Amino acid sequence: MYHLIHLNKMKKSTLLLSLALLMTMGLTSCHKEKAGVYQPKKQIQKLYYSSPREDKTPLQSWEWEHASGNDRLRSITHHEFFMKNDNWVENFSYDNGRLNRVDNYANEEYITYEFADDQLRNALHFYRNKPMSSWQISCEEGKITKIIGDIYEGYKSNAARLTLDPLQGLLPYEALQQVAKKEQKMAAERNGDGTLTLVLLLKWNGEQLEKITATGNGDYMDFILQYDDKNNPYYGFLGGLEDTYQNFVLGHIGFTKNNVKQMTIIEDDYADTIRYAYQYDRDGYPILQTMYYADEPDDKMVLYFEY
């Protein structure tokens, strides 16, 4: 969620800099069968994107490990579209079959995940072996209901260099983006001194995450979510954040079995709605996703899936 762009600026720039895959491995619930394990029925192989200003362009390549009957995501290569030859790789490590670390080796950056009672409890983010943030996860009735984040001294000075995000996959990208805005505001007000604390409250309706409230420094934001009834290929997925310069909005969440079809963002007197439309394969998995703001329906970004 670091060095991200304000939502209004995204709209003015046709969302060219905003695409994020709510990604990286299966830490996105308190259920024992999901904690740290991501074994989708269909494995993403490649992702492409297009926009009104770009033809279909490679975005990501996924590498899977097939050993002892257990399929694991080993790495994701991120293809930069501003710097065509400047790709970077997100690497995943496991302990007893469960994801416990995500690395961007070239950037000397990594995330570790900690479990207790077979449930995700903490996510810790490091840059050059210095802690940038820590996130404590609370569960009720088998679902994550609260996330408390401490952002440490040094975050502000290193924010532009960071590529990974411990909350990626836990929250929709637009929520991450707005949380990033709040983090940056808080850091600026404190001049980077001391520890900043952010609280995320999650409200569920059955098996679907319907509302997220982010609070910090006296402010709050609400995110209201609606879903389709088809299969989400990211279900059970969490982890690192791709570089902002190659990202646009996906709308997938590792929390839910279905795909986000609408998100409304509310902050004070400001509200905006983002809509997602899909084409599916015969098994009900998306092969194409179109994203647009409700007040700019002709300004669309498209994501293509290859399994």
C-alpha cells in the first residue's frame, strides 16, 4: 500500500498506475483448512491487461511447483510496462506446506507470517532487515474481524522503495490504496516520528465480506462490497504487492469464493463507485475482467486470465 496514488489522481490519469492483484497466498481467513495454504482448482499462468491507451500487454507470469502431489505457487514475475526490461520477481517460501515468507530479493525486502492455533495472527514487513510495519489479526467465529497495523519510524523515508504489502490479498486494492493515503497523511502529520497505528474493522454477511472500515488519527473510511456468484481464482490468496507502476484495479479478494462486482468508497462527503464486469469460462472462472468508475463508464481497464 506504499507510494500509491490518490484515487482522484487515478481517475484523471485513466487509472494507468493503479492495478493490483489482491495477492499472494492463502492466509486470508481464520479457518484451519485455509490458513497459509493456496491450492486453487485452476492455476493462473499468465495475466495481461489493456486500457484505452494500451494494447493487450503482459502483466504477470506465475510459476508453480509440482512436487509430491502438492502444487505450490513458487514465484510471480512482474512485467513492468513503463520500463519494459525491468521485471522483478516475487518469491514464496513454505514451512510444512504453509506459506511463511514472501521475498523481493532484488529489493532486500520481505514479509513473514506468524500463526498461533493454526490461525494467521501476525504479518511483519521488513526492508533491508529493518521493520517497516506489523499487522495483528483478530478472528471471531472463523473470520477475520479486526486488523491493527503499527507503522514504524523509517516507513516515511523508505516508502518510495517498498514493493510488498502485508495486507495484499486481505483487502480490495481500492481499500489498500485509501489506507495508504491515510498512512501517508498520518506519517506527514507526525513527521515520520514514532509509531503510527491504523485499525481495520471487517463486517461479514454470511460468507461474504460486505464492509471494511479503516480508522486512524481521528479519520475513517468505509468500503461497501458486492459480489457475483462465480468462482474467484484468488480464493485463499494473500501476500506481496506488485510495483504500483504496473498495477491496475482487479477487485479480487482472497477472503471470498466469489468475485467483487462493485465497490463503493465513502469518506466524509466523498463517495465513489467502481464496477467490475466479467466473462467466464465453462467452469465459472473469469477469463476477462473489465473495470470502470460508475461516473466514467467509457474509461475501462481490462484484465485477461490464462490458466
